[in-house]
Amino acid sequence: MKQADRSAHATPINLERLDELLRGLSIEEKAGLTAGIDAWHACGATSVGLEPMLTLDGPNGIRGVTFPVGSSATCTPCGTALGATWDTDLVHEVAARIGFEAKRAGVHYMLGPVLNLVRSPLGGRDFESFAEDPVLAAVLGAAYVEGMQSEGVAATPKHYVANDSETHRTSVDCRVDERTLREVYLVPFEAAANVGAWSIMAAYNRVNGIHCADHDHLVGEILKREWAWDGVLMSDWHGADETVAGAVAGLDLEMPGPPHVYGPHLAAAVRRGEVSEAVLDDKARRVLLLAARVGALTQEGTRVGRPAVGRPAVGPRLDPAKPWHLSDAEASALVRRVAAESFVLLTNDGTLPLAPAAIRKVAVIGPNSARPCSQGGGAAHIAAPPAVTPLDGLRAALPGVEIVHEPACQIGLFLPPLTAADVRDLDGRPGLTVQFFRGQETAGEPHAAWHIDSSEMHFFGDLPKGLAQDDFSVRLSGWLTPSVSGSYELAIRGAGARRLRVDGTVAANLWDAPPGDNIPTALFESRQDGAKFDLQAGKRVLIEAELHSAAYAPHLLAIGCRSPESNDQLERAVEAARAADVAIVVVGTDESWDTEGRDRKTVTLPGRQDELVERVAAVNPRTIVVVNAGCPMDLPWADRVAAVLYAWLPGQEFGNALADVLLGKSEPGGRLPVTIAARESDYPALSTTPDEQGQLVYVEGINLGYRHFDAAGIEPRFCFGHGLGYTRIEFESLEVSADGLASGDSAQLKVRLRNTGTRAGKEVVQVYVADLESSVARPPRELKGFAAVHLAPGESTEVFLTLEDRDLAYWDDAAGGWRIEPGRFEILVGASSRDIRLRASLELE
Ligand code: BGC
């Protein structure tokens, strides 16, 4: 695999001046640089002209929590969607756009991309990862880092390393052998370090018994010495746990603040002689270097400014006190294009693309057709412009066609939040009112009041001015006017002390609950507390959720409400499908399933969605299923419907991109970055629950994803790399420029392609390598390179790819290094891991 050279952003930094600044700092000042000061800012230092650096999540847009309510930023497709594009230039462009918006908002570094892998299909954060394959994740991850940093904003690849699932994520001990680490899980981080990521985030979990933030082997030896990486290793939020072990291993920055183990604690450890001053200097120097890189160091002689590449100046930084909207028509067009490039057409009996002229009536049904999951839950969730739903997109694209809609069933793990469509705030506007109070009781005049659109609030560091994080209370209120009479379920979710009232009646009371000692876990607790209420149509009720905080912690306060479910919802959807020319069924997950902090229990689609698809397919032969999920889900009905399109979590332009692809305005450009198994038990790693010793053993070793299916001879439902287009692209020839590959050499591949169809289309050339004569067990084939190619009808092209000696190597544990064995290797070039079109041999002496 060879990465594109996009080194234009490299900016000269006056390193001598940095050293001079460092010499002028006391131990306490230097230690101050190693800690956050609040939820999102790393420490500043006025004596050296360092402004506090603002960090924000990532990775599918900039998260708005510290921004004024009402602000929004562009929401791009999720990680697996970017993975499905197999397009480095596109990923670079997306990251540059996010970097551009971050820079406008005054953000110095972004917390992403996620370079962990889709190990189990149950991993809650699979949607943030690019792929199950290390090389695909590495190449796209490196392009993301370079795109973001081309705007002068640091990328922070995370979570280093083996944070591939969420169950007990702060304590789980992932047992991964060295060869597997080297050949699989470290590969994307190595690529990110090689392209010069300015920061990396350490994972919460342990690897082979040691917390990642304190891991001398992974951090000190590999990341810092072997890879000679010069960036800042920051902790995950509240993930730094040891002053001395962390400092010696190589953790540079504790986040968030105020510090628990670094800052003054690190200064004291240095003064006591437990940590050498040289170790502290190295950390402080790295932080200063990062500050210089992102333009936060204003001292004369070091300021390099933010390197501007390609894009014109961004204009003044936005006023942090006023709401802003960073997305614009250019961003929407990009997101729409990328989403279409990520949609994977898994099957198609010829029904797609649809010819609008031949359609009179379309049924757009399923839970995600009008309430799509455009982005996942947790840290990645951003305040974005409202997503275009599939229903909206299809209505706009098919003006003369009758469109009927039925949601059919509900899917949430939690009761759905109330939205502006359901409730009114205390002033009668659609939405809810949030009132903040000083102290632990929601009494007296509110200190501040906000208006919000949804009853799910996450806040941390974004409190109104003048409120202390550890001494405030808050009330979220809305008037609900029931549209039908019946039994309504109402519940509250949150971390810490909370309660819920419905028209003054207590529905849940946890007012004395402790704040929770494990913040990252408490935030994602799957507990909801509430009661059922008989409500009358048209008679409004006041719903109030309250929370009080005596601890410095992130908070969640959410009200969920389920209205009486009518029994005939699913039947109505089936009838709508029967009466339509085409049935488009949008199934999937929501943010409670595709989320940080919680793994799924099964790959089955939640709710009655499988039943819905089967029943719709039975009454309408032109049933198109769109799967709106960020992770691999089971598709048991796949060969009984006309077409299946995997749409991931596609960002704010979902509906428009979907209409483009279904109607053939755009090519479905995606190829699977994961394997979709025929049976849950076929996956090499399924359970994400640690054993009684707290260990999660990576038993499959290097045979992750398709490598396992190939090695075990298991037929997946859809293999890694699979995806159909609307045209036919032939692989005509393969030439290899070298017969062998001596150490340090590379081989050039030339692949000739021709579009023999009548439409423009895309192909992803995938290069796999098989070691035919290995003395150690190796996967039957491993992806080593790829290229996305667009061709006009009749057009042909030559694609050049490079294989490097390392692409043939395996990690030799005994020797502690990479080893290439002599013998025969096969180069397999194709359109998926199982659709190999061309082969060549390489003989190594
Ligand atoms: C997540 C990180 C995130 C951080 C800050 C943590 O819980 O694991 O990915 O960047 O919070 O929001």
C-alpha cells in the first residue's frame, strides 16, 4: 500500500524558538501544559503566548456542545460510510471541509478520525470506524488526517488501540497477541503517525493487562520510539489514571480538566524525583509544537499561523456568543455526493435505477423513512441542520408521483425523544424550554433559559455563563398535547440525580441518586425510569424533567415518550405496499443502537423490521430495501426482494442522495468495508463481553473479518468489497513491473479497465496478496491496495498501484520484526474479495 503524497500542509516551525520558550518555563508551568483546564480546552500559558487550545469531537462534523444553542455544523456520512467509498480523495475532501468549519469556529484540534476496526458486528461504535480491514482503514484514515490538517486543524486519530467495542470499555483488558497487534490493529495508527498526525488519543481500555494511557510498550516503544512520532498523545476523556506510569509511558496530555493526575500532580511527581524533568520537558515541548502547528502559539518567532492550503481565507472566527450555522450549499452538495458514493447496492434484479416515467404510486415505508438515523449517538453526535429524510428526498425528486408513507413499527431501545413536532415550550413555541438554576434545587428565578428542539440534552462545559459545573440544577419542560387518547409511556434518562413529573405527578424520582463514579459509563447507562399515563386527545399536559449536579461531570437529561401504538401499523404498511408500483422500505437502527458506550446484543434489525420486509416483499415484487445502519446487520430476506441498498448513517443529505441513487442520477458508488455474514455465528468475533477476569480475548488473531471467512471456507451473505453499479466495468489486463521484491523495493501494478456498459459508472480496483508458500499461517488473501475509478460509457483507463515490500511481510514474533519469506506470492485483482478478475505471480528468491 502506498499513500498519496499530500505534504503541502507541512509548515516550517521554529524549533529552536520552541526550545528557548521551554527553557523559560518552571516545572509547574511545564506541567500545566500537560493538562486540560475545562471540558474542552487544553491549558494555555500567557508567559509564552499560548492561548488555551479548543478541542472538539469529531469525527463526522464538529460537535456543537460548547456552542450557543441553535448553532449547527455540517454532518457528514459516518466512518463506515466513508470506508464504503474506498476513495481517498473524497475522504480527504470531507475531512478538509470539517477542518474548515472547525477553523471558523476557533477549534484547534478535532477528536477524530476513529481508527479502531469493525471487529465484531455488535460494536456500538462500529459506525465511527472505517472498516474491518486494517489497510482500508489505514489509507482512508491517513487521507482524513491530511485533509483535516491541511486546514491547520489537528486531527486526533483515536482510540490507541484495540478499543473495538464498548462493553466495560474503561476497564476491559483486550488480550491481543503481538503479531495481531502489528498486522492488524496498529496498522491504521502507524499510517496516521507516518503522515504526521499532530495528536493521537489513547484508548480507555487495557491491552494485555495495562491501560493504554500507561502502556510503555505500545506508547513509549512503538508509537514514540519506533515510529518516531512527534505529536501529542492525549487521554480519552477521564481516561488518565496514573501520574507516574502515564508520564513514563508517554501520555502527554490529560483531558478534560481540571486535572486529576497531570498538571500540579505531575509537577509534584517531578519535584519528588518520581518522573524526570526530561520526561516532563518532552511532553511540554510536544504541546508547544502542537500549539505552533495549529496557530495557538502567538509568541513572536514561533507563530506560524494556520497554513492555508487550497481554500481561500476563512474570514473572521465566529462569535462564540452567537448561534452560527457553518453548513452551506457547498457542504450540502459534498455530503450528498459522498453519501451516494458510499451507498452499497448489494442486490438488484434490474428494478434499479427506477424510471420515474413508469411509476404512478410509491410506498415509502419503514421506521427510518421519515425518522432516519443520519448520524450515530455519543461523542460523534453533532448539532447539524435537520437531515433530509428519505421521504422528503423522494417527494422532492418525484413531483408527479403519488407517495404514500407508513412508518410500520418502532425500533428504539429507549422511548423516542419528544421533538418540536410533538411539544411546545413554556412560551408556546414548538420545542421545549430549558431553565438553569444556581445550586441544587430548581427553585426561584432561573439563572438562564434556553429553547431547544428535542428532549434529549447532552451538556458538558456548555452551561450558561456564571454557573458552576458542580453546583447547578436544570429543568427541561414542554407541553404535550396528545393527538389520540390512550396510554402514553413517559420516561427519563440521565446520569446522576434526576426526576420526572407529568402534570405535577411524579413519574420517576432519582433525586438522591449519586453522580456515578464512572462518568464515561454512567453517561451511556441504558436505564430509563418512568410510568404510563392515560392521556386524553387535545388535553395538554406539562412534562418536566429535572437534574441537579454536585459533581464536575458531563450530563445527559432526556425525556422519552411513546404514544399508544396502534396494532394495525404494520398491516397498514403492507397494504400501502400492495397498492403501490414500487415499495421502498427504509429499515435500520437509530442512535440508541449505533452509539458510543453500548454494544448491541444481536445483528438482527430491532423491532418487527424483518417481518415488515418479508410481508411487504410477499405483496410487492418491486420491493427495494434501504438499510440505514452504521454496522453490519443481518439481512435474512435479501434474496427475496428486488434490491437491497446499504446506506450506512449518511449525514444530513440522506434523502436527496437516496433519491439520486434510486433514480439513477448518481451511481451507487459504495463497496462493503465489512463482511455481512449469512448467520450471526459465522462472524469470527461476536461477543464483546469480557470474561470473569475482565478479559476480552481476540481469539481470531489475525483472521479478522473476511480473512476468517476465507480461511474457514464460510460463504458470507455479502463479502468484503462487494457492491454493484449500474454499468459493467471489465478488468482487461494486469501487468506487474517486477518479478520479485527485494527488501526496500516496490512493484508497480498496471490494471486496465473498460466501461463496456451504456452508463457512466464506478469501479473499485481491489488488490489482494496471497502468500502461497509461507512457513507460518497467513490469511488466504489480504487487501494491500485499492483505487476508486470513474469511467464514462465506453471509456477505458489504466490504474497504477504500488506494492511495497512490507505488503508481503508478516510480523515475526521471535525476531521482533517484519519478515518477508522467499517463495511464491499471488497478486489478485478484482471487484471484491471474492470476485477476483485478474491474477499474477511474484517469485521471491
Ligand atoms: C470518547 C471519545 C471522545 C471523548 C470526548 C469519550 O467518551 O470515547 O471518542 O472524543 O469522549 O467527547
